[in-house]
Amino acid sequence: MRQAADITPIAPRMIAVPGGTFMMGDANGRGDEQPVHEVRIDAFEIAECPVTVREYKLFVDATNHPTPSGWGDALFMVDDCPVCGPSWHDAVAYAAWLNAHRESGDERVYHLPTEAQREYAARGGAAGQAYPWGDEPLPLEGVYERGLSGPITGRPMPVCSDGGAGRNAFGLWHIADNVHEWCADWYDRGYYAVSPRDNPRGPLTPTDRRAARGGSWRHDIKYCRNAARSSLAPDKRFTDFGFRLARSVGFEYVS
């Protein structure tokens, strides 16, 4: 058995997202997606895929960190599937572990993406459409075909694999499906009315929930619209939640 000091992370495959301006939110969506407002985002990087079980195992072995809620259940222990059930705090701790192993002098910091970064990345440079691929949801087929009691698989699909939503225009896999993904921000349903234009980071005052984005294998609505928001208390560990990482210079969480 390897010693903890000998275990190093698997660096995620990052995709460079150019900075730009977009209209955040959806005038036809829920109340917490309004008002639609202009947002400017600096260039950043975001992981091609969510963090996997294989990658998270190394973190647990190296740090003796508490395991996610799905740990030990064969449905959620497939190496190439997203890790299921980490809390927001667990995801932040994983990013900190990666940062501790980054090259000396690299000012780029791994972190959870902000809601604005996540929506901008999901849109893939396209303006106005509801989903990364257009305005209509994809059919529930393949791994999402429904049996009498729900999805046939009953768990997420492997990352970076065909099926589901596939890649978007930026080359990100399953940005609209598979697992809900934690974001950096505190969640406030009325935040859009006061959000700054440049690089919004979410409420500056803590609330009782952190934001999340993306669809989930667990729910009837598998494919999540670009602007759709969700949230959960940061200490909760549910098996339909996972995370992917972003990377930018000098990032700090609003605590």
C-alpha cells in the first residue's frame, strides 16, 4: 500500500475559455433566473469533465478525508464515472489538495467555478439558446431511456463518453447532464437584481445554500437548461451531486 506522501493527484484536463460578455439568465425561466443581465467574464479554464471516482480515490487515500455519501455502493464506485455525493466543503478541499501539488510559480488556482463562469461555459459562445445544443431538450434514450421505475442505469454515466448531452461547443462533456455540479457562490434567488456586471462572485453575505448547475441522472428532467439554477446546503452529501473544477489567477471564495 502506498504511503500518503507518495500519492499525487491526476491533473484534470482543462479547457481555456476566452473572456467575453454574455446575457446571463432566462426571461422565460424561473424567477431566480431573472432579470436577464449583461455579465463580463475574464478568461479562465474549466475542466473538460467532472472529477471522477478514480481521481477522488487518490484524494481520500492521500488525505484520509471523509468519503462521499455514495462511497462503497457499487453503483457509484465505477472509476470513470463522476464521484457522487461530495459536499461543497469536500469539493473545495479537493481543489485545495490539487493546488498544494501545482508547479511552483503557477499563479493559477483550482477552484469551483462561479455561477457566471459555469453558465458562460455551458453556453459555449452561443447567445440566447436554452441548451448548449439549441432550444429543445434531447430525447430520453440510451442511458437515459426510462423503464417502469425510472432510468435504466440508476447512476451517472462515465465521463467523456458518448450518450447524454455529449460535448458542447467549448469541448466540455456533459455540461447539461449527468450530475449536478457545485459552484463557488452562495445562492440567493434574488441575486441577479443586484449582481455586478464584471465577474460576479455571488452574494457577499453568506446564505444557507451554495449554488449548483447542470442536470442529473436522478431526476425526470435530465438535461438542464444553460440558465437553470439549483442549490443545496454546503454540508449535504447527495448522490446526484458532483463537481468539476475551474482554474484562474488569484481566485478566493466568498466565505
